[in-house]
Amino acid sequence: MKLRKIIIVLSIIIILVGAWFLMGLLEGMKEDPSQRPAEDLRRMVKTKEVVYRDIAATTVATGRLGSNQYVDIIAQVQGDIWKGNVPLKKGQSFKKGNLLIRIDDRIAENNLKASKSRFLNLIANALPDFKIDYPEKYDDLMDFYNSIDIEKPLPEMPTIKSVQIKTFLASRNILTEYYTIKGMEAYFESFTIYAPFNGSYTDVMLEVGAIVNPGSRIARIISTEKLELEVPVEMNNIKWLRVGDEVRVTSEDEGREWSGKIVRISDFVDPASQAASVFIAIKKDHTKPLYEGQYLKASFSGSIVESAMEIPRKAVCNFDEVFVVNDGKLRKRKVNVLKVNSETILFNGLEPGLDVVTNPLVNATEGTLVEISRK
């Protein structure tokens, strides 16, 4: 029994040793794979020959359209709001001179008429004495007396140069009453509010029938005749703009176009965006209506940048560094950035004739082998 176990163990050992020798023999018979020569790997880049020319400093920005006239209608008197010539409703348009709001003026009107009646009585009582003392000026005072109409504003007083006549009229309280009534007439005008321009209501706080007090805010109106586009422009582009420059204005889908002109440039910047506001007056075109609050795109031609070249912003790294191709290798060079646009930059500072890379390069280093793409 022991002999049989010994034979089995020896047989297994012989088989394993034979298999090991056989594997070594087969491994020696395997041919080495052929070594392929290393390829010359080069990055493909797009380039542009450095050529300088005069380029218009174009700037494009988007802004919101607004009226250049906003007026808050505030009551100066007390009373009920009455109907005007146009409804007192948000969005309602009106023409210049339309009666917008009328406030109950019956008490003020009656008080004004009563004052004019007292004034007539004062003059009537003074006329006999005036005729005796100043006969040469009697006709002037009589004409003034006859021209007074209680339903109409007081006419202008005759010109008085004589100190004696002034003293006479003052002693009879005629001058005092005259100027008191003129003040009441000015106050009476506060009960009616007329449109100062063509426009519309943008907000209405009080409706017809409401009672107002002096200082009550009734509504806000805007002019629809004069519209301005306010556009934020980065500080590095403001220097290329001037008041009076022509501006091309388009809708956001660029389906419509208007002409405009820069009328103001703010002398302060927004702390958050570091941009200054540029205001553009737009010529109104009835075939292409504009609306307050609408967003529009402004294209500024600006000044001419002399001896400059334009390439995509993505081709620039560290603000003022670009890659050029020299003997098939990348070289990094600094440039003089003249203007930064939304997608491009204008620069100079490279020798004319160099090939500057115009496509963005990721993880590129100096000395990298490259091949210029001709597509």
C-alpha cells in the first residue's frame, strides 16, 4: 500500500517537471514582436500672419430702453379726484395738452370769484377820487376796471410810474388785493393737471373718486416721444466712445434696426460690474415701434485703432501672452493689448510676418512640436 502511494507521488512530480520543461521550450520558440519606429507626433494649430492695419474700435453691448422723462403726479391741493380727458389707468396713453386729472375745485373757484367781486368794489369806490386827483390816468384805470371778468383771469395792471398814484392805490388796498387774487389764480390752476408731453401712465396709485391731500402721489407718467437706451460699457472700452458718436441699435433677434446717437456718458461706474452707463438717444420710427423696458443691442463704431491686429480672445493667455510658431515649435510672446472686445482683442507688439496661433491651446508649453493647419 505504501509502495503504491510512493509511485503516485513520483508520477505527479515527473509530470509537473515535464510540463515545466515543455513551457520553457515553447517560450523559447516564440518570436519577438517587431518594433515599430516612433512616430513624430505634432499638434495641429491654426495661425494667422501678423499684419497690422487700422481697425474700427467696435464695441457691442446690450441695454434696456427707457424714457428720458419720468414725472410723478403729486397733488398740491385737497379734494376728490374727478375724471380727466383720458382714463386714469396704468398703460393708458395720452397726448400733450390732454386734461389728465381734475380735483374738486368748486370751493376754490367760488372763493376766487368772491375775491374778484371785492376787488371790483374796491376800484369802483376809488374811481371818483382818482378822477379828481389824477385825471390824466383816469381812463387807464377805467379801462382796467371794465376789462375785469369774474369768469376769467385778471388782466395785467396798467403800468404805474408815479409814486403818488402807487401811494393812492396802496392806501385803498387795490394793489394788495390784486396780487392776492393773482396768487389765488395760481393756486386754482393746481386743481387741474395737463399732460406736459405725449406719453402714458406707467403706474397709478389713486383712482377717480379717491380723496387726495397735498403731497399725495397720484400716478407716474413717462414720455413716449424721447426714448433712451442705457448701456453698461466696461471701463477699458469707454475711452473709445465720444458724445455724438452714431450708434447702430438692433433688437435682440436683430430683426429690426434703428439709428441712435450717444448723448451722455456717466462719470461714475457701477461698483458691482465696474461698467459705466452710456445713454443713446434713438430716432423714432413709426414703422418699428419701441417700448419702454425693452432690451436692445447697441453696436458702437467708436474711434479708429491704428496699426492693430485682431485675433480671438481665447487665443490669449495671461491677458497679454500669445503663442507663435517658429521652426515648427511653439514660442510664447508678450503683446501690447490695445482693446478687448467680447470675443476678440486688438493688439500690436509682434514683428510683422510672424505666424500667431489663433485657436485656444490647452496645456501647451514652449517648444511643443506643431503643424500649421491650412483649413
